[in-house]
Amino acid sequence: MKSYKILPIWRIERLKGGYFVLWIEDTELAAQCRPGQFCELKAPQGIPRLFKPISVFDVIQDRVAFFIKTVGAGTNALSVMREGDLLQVIGPLGTSFPIPNNKSIVLVSGGVGYPPLAFLKKHLPSSNQVRFLHGGACADDVFPCDECFTVDGSAGIKAFVTEGFMRLIETRHVDLVLSCGPVPMLKALSAICKANGIKHFASLEAYMACGVGVCHGCAVGVGSKGDYQRVCVEGPVFDADDLNWELM
């Protein structure tokens, strides 16, 4: 159940490359968050802009973490906040990833698609075999995973993460792919999965004006009949086979 709250920031962890982790403390919110869901966050003062949709990165007891990259006015306003400052929060919002058992699973993330999959990995039962692949532009975009890829070769393997996934499925059976990242990556991944008969659920990133399904600004094409669904309500996690990638 989503709710609007004004909460104090418990901790901010500064990372490399403009990334930071922002923690808030709220028992009710922490109990409700599931992997793949997000919250709308807004610094109460400083900029007259809308909320920013940010994926849940972690939950530890009654604390909720958001892993954020400073890329614009909204995230910059969040980045300059301090511990104890008040933050506007709506959430948790959206759909969550499926939690299967006894599957060979590959998690694939790109850039700021990393946080929801890192959270998901913690929740997958031990009966699954899980491999986590992550890709970024450079070393600043790489975080703990099983195998990383960078475009400039400054960390891990110099390649797109989708290339790494193709090499992986040549040697390993995969039942299910769970992914999050930029649309071109997800689109390529979806094509690979479809060609190899692998089930795929993708979490979409989208600009959201409201985050609660009112404005329809984040709608994406589904099916082949020109239908649309909202990333903020029917997503962000979709069965990749249901998405109309040609309309992305």
C-alpha cells in the first residue's frame, strides 16, 4: 500500500562517480518494499520540480536504502541533502520481480539498473542457481556482481553486458532472466532470450510525472494492437514478451 510521508534521512553514503546511497528509517515502509518496486523521492526545498522515481536498493530491519546517481536537477537536490534533513517519500510503488524456486537465473543490469537487481539477489531462495552480470560505461559504473563489463574496458571485460550474456548461454542452461537497465540493453536482451527460448522479465526505467498512474506520462506499448500500459502502475517489471519493443 503506497503512502506519502515526510521522513528524516538516516544516513548518506558517498560513492564514486556521483553515486550515493540514501537511507531513510520507517518501519511501515521497510516492511512493504519488494524487489523491483520504487519510491518517489523529493527534496522538500531547493527546486520546484516533481518527485524522482528511485528503485529500492536495500532494506535492513526498519531502514530503506536508495542507490542514486546524480544526473540532473532532481537527483542533484537529493545529493546535497544531509543526515537528519527531511525527505518527501511516496511508496512503495509499482510491481515487483517474481521470486522463483529451483531455477537457473541470470540477473542482467546496466548502469543505474543495478540497485533493484542487487536487492532482488538477496531475496532469491537458495534453491536457485543465480549469476549476476552488470555492465556500465566505465569503472565508476561497476559495483559488486559476479561478472562485470565496461564499454571502455576500464573494469571487468571490455564489452556490452549483452555480449557477456550471449557467451554465458553458450555454456550454461538458463531458465529465467531478470533485468533492469537502459532500453537498448533490455531490447537486445529480450531478442536474445526470445531466440533462445528463455523467459525474461524486465524492469523499465521511465520519466514519471506523478508515479501513481494519474498522468500516463510513462506509458509504454504492449502487445501488437497499439495498447499501452503505465510503467509506474502496471510496471516497472513486465514480462518482456508482453512489451512492444518496436514502440520503445
